[in-house]
Amino acid sequence: MSFLTSKAGSLKGREEAVIHTQPQGKLHRKLQARHLEMIAIGGTIGTGLLLRSGGAISRSGPIGALLCFSIVGLQVFGVASSIGEMATYLPVEGAFSHFPARFVTPALGFAGGWNYWFTWALTFPCEFAGIASLMTYWIDTSRVASWVWSIVFMVPLVGINLITVTGFAETEFALCIVKILAIVLFLIVAICVWFGAGSNQGPLWFRNWDPAIVGDTSLNRFLNIGGSFTTAFFSFGGTELVGLTAGEATNPRKSVPRAINGTFYRIIIFYLGSIFMVGVLLSPTSPILKSKSIKESPFVYVYSQIGIKFGADMMNAVIIVAATSAANSALYACARTLLRLAEDGNAPRIFAKVDKRGVPVNAVFAVTFVGLVAVAGAFGAGKDGSALTFDWLSGVISLGIMTNWMIMSFTHLRFRYGYLAQGRRIEDLPYVAPFFPYADILSLTIGFVVTIFMIVSAFYTKGIDGATWFSKSWFMDNSWTYFGVPMVIIAFIVHGSFVSGFRLVAYEDMDFETDRYVETAEELAENEAMKEKPKNLKEWAKKIWFKLF
């Protein structure tokens, strides 16, 4: 694989350019287009959508939840496109720490990188905590402690990620196929139930939109919607993962845009489609939406309505598969982000070690250690420790995800403006993010407004006594207020004050050459072939499939 390396600076100031191959022992480019596509389609479908979405509908109502997921979905589309533009031009590992440091300021790269690592490091044990809770559906905690299941699922997953990047990719590919088929089947069955299957009352239409938004007053409706955003962010987390895989993609200028192209349609079909169907099938007051038992999950309810008795067992297995997939992605993202932090001098150099198979082994062990600490915490919390751990971790993760999205949107603004300031042409970008700069500005606006929503929702007591309001449940559900967001702010201030300063990288000093991917002759021919106008029906079908999936 070839890269073009040169001195940073404007085009006029460059006098040296050296073509070199990727150093032996670094990450290997083995991710195929089909891997990236499946990661983009199914990599984000996890416990957030399948376990927590019912609670969002119960809290804010079907329209309120749909509004939350739609707003976050808009932000996701903008962020994924922005990251795609940068990652196809500079396909590096650890993009979420490297790009902010390179195009904004090193302090933001440090804070953003560690926040991204920490978010995924918590996602790793969070998913296993979810798996442990789900396993109690079949085997009670009186027989096997829930935390034991975390270890049972964690060990083989770590082993797979220590083999090669192909181990991660093939595992994710298989798990994502199961998730996608399960969601598609759910949507088909749900539509049948909506039109009256399994009932003598005829089509349901919108009779369950009562109320459409939960709350007695405008203020309460506002607060309930604000409180549901944490679920939406947690559910969408991982959509941006395609940008991280660019550093190990065989032909990033083909596979990364291909994986991103259908993001908008996938959001509508899988996320908004699922939320819409649950909202029309069940009233916000339904105990099924509030229940944490898989027996009463809305994703099980649709099967029971048409007489499928094993629906609970099937969906429990599917959600466990989804959680395993999310944990697999978390381990991958954590290891690559920590590797880049170490290479950039923002983490101990020991984590920059990559073995001959292209695996950052020490970085993998680091996140495994975090997972084991969380399992120990679940053990110490008693028989329901896994469920409590899941609630606490998911709160921290939600705002960590949104913070990373905002950082990358701002980074893309600076990337594009710096690119143009150096006299470069938009036509030379292998992938151009649509709706620039409006998509980035919208992403930042959504982030700021939603943060205000969530802060007000978390701290406004609605007239309830403070001692009652700020209960154990509050501290579990709003862990981001005292643990997640403050950590990012502190990291940024400390690094800027004592290490790098806060000065922005000047447009003329931005480096657009180091790590720029240079295609082989075969890759150039392959990429050009995809741009050609279809000549017959078969080629048109292939083109449409390529654009969507």
C-alpha cells in the first residue's frame, strides 16, 4: 500500500514528496467493501434500539420519541458524511483523535481522542452487562450469577480480535446479517399487526397515539422529550465507525463512500421504522414499554399477537447477538483509537505496539482490563449488578457519543476551509460530503440545543422535593452530568494549559499530504469503472444497489 508523505504547509511551500510503503508491523489493509457495508448497516443496531427504545416512547410518547430519533438521525447523517470526506482523503487509524489535532488544535485532539476511547471502553462492558441481564431470562441468577455471563461472552470475543483484523470483520459481518434479518422480519410482522393481523378490532391506525407526546403541560412535554435524547444517542452510537475502519480498508476510496452512501436510508428504515411501528402498536401507558423483561418487550409483543409463542426466546437470542456485535465494534474502536493516541504521544508508547499480524495487542488488552473492572463492579453490586451497571454506563456513553460527533463536525468545517484556502480543488476529493457547510452547522446546532434540553430535563425537579428527585435512580440515569461531560472539558483545559496551548492550526499550516492515500493502477481503474454511466438494465441495477447498499 502506498502513501504520499511531504512537508506540511501550502501547495506552494512543498518541495519534497516521498512515496513510501506502509511500515511492516503496522495495521494491515484487509477490510473488504462487504465488511464496511455490513458494519455501516448493522454495526449500530444494538441494545440501545432493541432494549431501551420502548422506554423512550413511554417517557416522551410516540411522536416525542420519533422526534428525538429523527433529530439525532439528521445529525448522524451529517457527521457520517463529514467523517467520510476526511477519511477517504486521509485514511488513517484513530481518526477521532488525529483529525481534530491535525486540523483544529492538539488540545481538542487529546480531549476528543480520549473521550472517544473512553466512550467505547465503557460501551464494551455495557454491552456485556446487557447480555448478562438477558441471559437471566433463561437461567436465573440463583443458579448462575449474571456477571459470569459477561466473562463467558467476553473471552472468545477478545480472542477473535487478537487474531487479525479479519477476525473482527468476519465476526461482525455474520452478526450484522442476523441483526438485519431480525429487524426486517420485525418490521414485516409489525406492519401486519398494525393492519389488524391477530386481532378482531381491525387496523390499529393511530389510536395508540394517545397521547402523542407525554406531558400535562408544554414544559413537561419539553422535559420528557429532552430526557429521551440519551436513548437516541446511545442507540445511534457507532454509526460513525466506518470512518475508523478506513485505516484498514483495502481500497478506502471505493469502500468508505460505498458504506456511507446508504446511511440516510438505513436510518429511516431501521431506526425510524422500528420506533414508528412500536409507537403505533402500543400506547405510551402500556406496561410493555416500561418493562425491562424480554418477555414483555415490544419486539416480542408483535409475535405474540399473531400466535408465535417462541417470539420471546427468538428476540432474546437476537438481542444477545446484537449486544455481542456492539461489543465487538467497541473493542475494535477502542484498540485503534488508543493506538493512534499512543502514536501521537497522547498515551503511553506501550499501546503503540502492533504485532506482525497487524493487531494492536496491548491496546486490545487495555480495553479488556476495563471490561473486567466493570464486571467486578457488577459482581460487587449484587445479583442485579449487571442491570445497574448497564444503566449507569449507558448514561455516560450517550453524551460521550454526541460530544464526539460535535467535535468531528467542527473539525470537518476547518478541514474543508483549510483545503480550499490552500488552493486545492473540491473535484480532487475522492468523496465530497453533501450540504456543506450546512450539515456541519446543523450538527453543531443540534448538539448544543439537545445538551440544553438534557441539562434542563435532568436538573428541573418539576416541583418535587430535591431529596426525592435526586434519588439513586437519578444518579444512574444521569451519570453523564457528573462523569462524562466534565471529563472532556477537564482534558481539553489541562492539555491546552500545560502542553499544547489553545491556538488553532492556521489554514496555511494544515497538512493535507501526510498519509494521503495513493491508489494503485488497479484501484484507479476499479474506481473509474464505478463512475461510468450504466449502459443497460443490469448495470443500472448494480449502480442503484451500490448507491443504496
